[in-house]
Amino acid sequence: MWKTQIKKLQRVQDTYSSVCGLSMFITDAAGAPLTRISGDQALARKIWEQPQPSLQERLAAIIREVGWKLRPVVYQYLRGPKMIVMPFKIGEQPAFYVWSGMIIEKQSRELIRRIIETDFADDADDWRRALDLVPDTPESLKDELVEKVAQFADIASVWLGQAQSDEAHARDLKRVHDLFGQAGAAEPAVLQTAAERLMAAAKLDFAGFAISGEDERLCVQYMVGGEDCEKLIGAQACLGEGFLGQIGLTEKMGYWEDVTWDPRRGFFTDKGLHPQAFVGFPAKIKDQLVGVLFGGRFAPGGITSESIELGRLIAQVLASQLNTVRLEEAASQQMARLSTLLGVAQAIVDVDDPRSVLFMLADVSHHLIQGAFSCMLWKDPAAGTGVQAISRGMTAEQMEHYAQDAAVRQFTNRPEGTLRHPTVFEADNGIVVCEVPLVCSGEVKGILGVGLHNEKEVAVYRPFLTALSLLGEIRLQHLQGAARLQDRERTGLLHSAMAEWNEPAYRETVQALELARRFAQKLRLPEAEIEELSEACMLSGCEPAFLERTAGSHPGAKLLRDARGLMQESGPKPATSFSMKAQVLSLVLRYVRHRENQAAIPCPAVEPELRQAFAAFVQGERVIESLISLREARGAADADTEKDLPSPGLMESYIPLTPREREVFNLILRGLSNLEIAEKLFISTHTVKNHITKIYEKLGVSDRTQALAKVYLTGLQVKI
């Protein structure tokens, strides 16, 4: 059973490795491998396959250094590459570790190259090639990778915990089989056998088993000892009532003899039975009473102490076997769910339509759980402010009503700090609803809601629903561009990073971006070409070699290569050799970089008509800027002098920001995220968003990029 679970886990690991682009495997707490290595990252495999010391010895040393922390650890290996180490436990003890790598950060790449030259000189070329194949990992992508590895660890914990539980169940079953000879028996046969063994071992005239119900009553379910004894089947006793009720209440063994005049035997005499001695043993599973095994004698005389001890043992074994039978039933159901989950994991990879993924999640959750309903909600960008809803077991009216309520509950009013927490509540119609969020880029984008029959089912089905939603989440993210950074997102990340490590170049890209958009709009270029021009401007501050490694196939990078090639031409060239976009971009970049040296601006390879149009456009822009400068300067000494940036302090003078808004905007200019701003100012992210919205309104912009552009292009400055 353990090997079977490992094989299934290996397939899920292969899927996660492919989605994350990392090499992954699992070991135990001693570093011994449990799964084989997934993924084809050359650098990771070269590191894992180093002969001395062995991989297990190296991992064991890392485990001793990292220790036991129930959270991901980003560990720096070999003074450069980083790996994600995710410990997870089964029960209360740490048991396994997920290893994922390698991650390369831009600032450490050159250091790693030097290490390769010194430590791996014999095959440095192979190491360099392997290193070059690994792209730089920005901080935001690293956070997403850490989250995915933690998700996989959660799934592995559930599966391996089930496998260990199955192994323990098998051992218990063998022990019970040795005593009862009923291995594999269903619950009715187990109870009957226990009663027969008690009656034979203690030399009793009758024996039976009363099961504990949810209404705090004991109900006799099985009896042996003759036809008269069968009259007791179905009889009920409240806790504390009679001999049975007293044992059920105290949960302790009870023995009474010479009970002819004891009123507590009325439970039996009402059915025509007149015991002279009575004994009973509580059967408990994990300190929870499941019933009472009891028996008695009609003839005078007591029951020997040896018989009582043997009866106690039979009750203990009965409880163990009942636990085994019930756990086997639960394990069988769990295995069915896990097999279904594996099937979904394999099938969902082949689904290329987000709508089909939603149908699959709704169908699987409804048919396997057999609940009142299932409903899948997803915030589809194409639906605007609406959500896409797919349900099973609901009418159209019910689905619309539920979707409206769930959208407010999960998308609008979701409490902070509960991003991935499932929500359980009882609906007006008495149905217990479990809602599991699907998270994308730090935001709840979808909800899988399932109607259950009672609260007990929540504990049974919540792990399955969570794993199912994670699989759907990963695939939907992948299909809609959130699992892997799309071209526009990659451009934005590179542009934001540039503000930190090369601010002058960043300022040039912002100026080029605004200038190119306005000139392209004046030329009435298509919106798609304007967007491509904008992305090329954002990338223009990057070195060509860096762009080739990180965004070689990006349309904006290709356009930038053409523009740079055009800028290197010293003589006229046929216009058909370069697109209109490339010519516009070359003019803009030359102007921004050589604004002070007008002679360096002309591009002889650009069409003459386009050069003239650009010159007129720039002249018009310059006149407008001059007028603004004169009005803002209020009689400055040299009104005709062109200034790219006004003096510091204009932000405070002309943009009425509150002191708190100015603090927030200072941190925006430093490149901090909303979460980092909240932590630095000791306020909530919600409050940060409110401040940013008001700042955008006062600046007359709609996003962070426009706000930064306005600061750099119009001269608005704040003291940072």
C-alpha cells in the first residue's frame, strides 16, 4: 500500500515540477530519497548528482542546519543557487522534506560564475551552460514558487499520512485476526463474534453488544444465548439508567452478582429475562464510547475474576477491530477520493479551456461527495465585474442567488489573513456549506462551494476539496497566464526592478514611454502597436545580452533590437527594411538620450517624412512645457530656459497631499509594494489601498506606472 501511494505521489510531483520549472523530490528526515527527482533543470541535476559527499549526506547536513520549522525555507546552496526546502509532518512528528531547486537571483549570478571557475574548473563549460539555462528569479516569482511548493507539501502530507495509517490498520487487523479469526469481517460479524467469545470464555448464559447512539442512548444491537435473549435486540437505555446505562455513563467496567432484588435489572425483566449476575465492559475508540459489551448468568453464583479479565481483553480487542473495520471503510472511501484526485490531476493537464476546468471541478466534487450541490465561481476577466458560475444540483435561480451571496462573502468581505482558509457555515435551508477559495497572485479569484449533509462530513471532505481546488487553481493560473509570467507581466517586473538598480536608466525609460505613446497616438498607430512600443520603451534600459537571456522571444524585445539596429545605421536605408514601429522607437530613444546634443538626434535611416513629423511633434511638446514652466515659476528670471524638472517642493505646493499620503507616495517612489508599505507604516493593506486611490485621483492618473511617469516627466518631486 505504501509503494502504491508513493507511485501516485510521484505523478503529482512530476506535474508540480513541470508547472514550477523546478527540480523536485521528497526525502525522509534523514535525507534518504522517497521519490525520484522530477524535472529537467540541468543545473539542479548537476548539483544533486555530485558524487562526494553523497546527496543523502549533504541533505542530512542541511536538515540539521535548517531544523524543524513548519514553513518553507529558502536555502542558499553552494554560496549562490537557492533551493526551497519545505518540511511537513504526519501526525505530530516531522517526517519528510520537499526539496525544490534551483533558483538564481540576478545579483548572485556573477558570483556563481566565479565559484564555477574556481571550484569546478575541470568542467566549467558544462556548469556555465547549465547556469545560463536558468532564468533570473525576481522576488515576486520566488514568492509564487514558495507557495506552490507548500501546496505540494500539503498534498504529500495527506497522501503519505493515509499510507501510514493504512499500514497501521493492517497491523491491527492481523492482531485481531489472531484472536477472533475474523479478519476482513464486516461490523455485524465482528459484534456477533465478540458476544460469542465473551459468553464462551466467561461461561455466561447470554451476551450482547449495545451500541452508543448520538442521542446519548445505548441500543442493544446483537444478542446470543437463545431465542428469549433476542427479545432484547432494539431495547434502549439512557446513560445512567440500569446496569447498561451506568457503564455507559462512567465508561468503566461494571460487575454485579446476586441482583435478584436489584431494581436496575428491570431493563432485562421487562423482556422476560432474570439474570442473577451481570458484567459489562465499555468499548472505546480513541477515548470515545462506541458501545458496551455485556453478559450475565441466570443461575446463582458469581463470575470468576479470570473470566472478567478475559472479558476486558475481548472488549479491548473488539474496540480495536471495530476501529479497524470503520477505518478500513473510511480508507476505502479516501482511496476512492485520492484515486479520483489523481485522475483529475492527470486529466486536468490536458484541458486547455478554463471553462472545461470549472466544469470538471463542479462535476467531480458533486458526484464523488454526493452532497446537496456543488458550485464553481470564477472571476473571469472577460466577464468584467461579473463571475462565471457552474453548478450541479441547483436550479438557475438557486445558482444566481448563491453566486451573489458567495461573491460578497468571499470576494468583497473576506477578512484579512484568511486568504486560503475554507469557510464553513449553515445555510438557511439547513445545508452545511463548505467553500474553498482558489487564489491567484495573492487574490481570491474563485470559489468551490459544496453543500454537505452535516458538519461531520466537513472534516472528511475538506482535505479532498482543498486538494481538488489547488489542482484547479494551478491549471487555471497556467491557462490564464498567472502560473508563468506572461510577456507583459515580465516587462513590468523588469521595469520595476530597474528603478532600484539603475534609476537614471529608469527615468529615461519613463520619459521614452510617455513620449512614444503620445507620438504614436498622433500618428494614429493601432493600439496593439502602441502597446508593443510601450513595452519596448520599458525594456530599453536593459542590456542587450540580459534581454536575450530573459526575454529573447518577447515582441517588445524584438522591436527594441530592430530599433537599436536602425540607430546604428549611418546612412540612408530603404524604409521597407524597418517597420514604422522600429523607426518611431529609434527616434524616441535618440531624443531622450541626446536631448542636450541636438546634432546626435537625427536618424538618417528613418524616412524623411517621419523625421520631420517627429521634429514638429517634439517642438510642439517643448513649447507646451515652456509655457507650464513659466506659469509655475511665476516670473522666474529666465523664462525661455527649458527645464526638464522644476525645483523640489512642487509636489507639496501644487498637489494637496496629506502628510500620510505623502508618506505613502514616498514609499511608492522607492518601489515598495502595498504589503511592504503597510508593514513600514504599521497600517493595514486596505488602508494603504485607500491612500493610493486618493493619491491617484489628485495626480490625475490611474495606476502606479502613470504616477511615477508624471513625477519624472513633469518635475513633481518629493523628498525621499
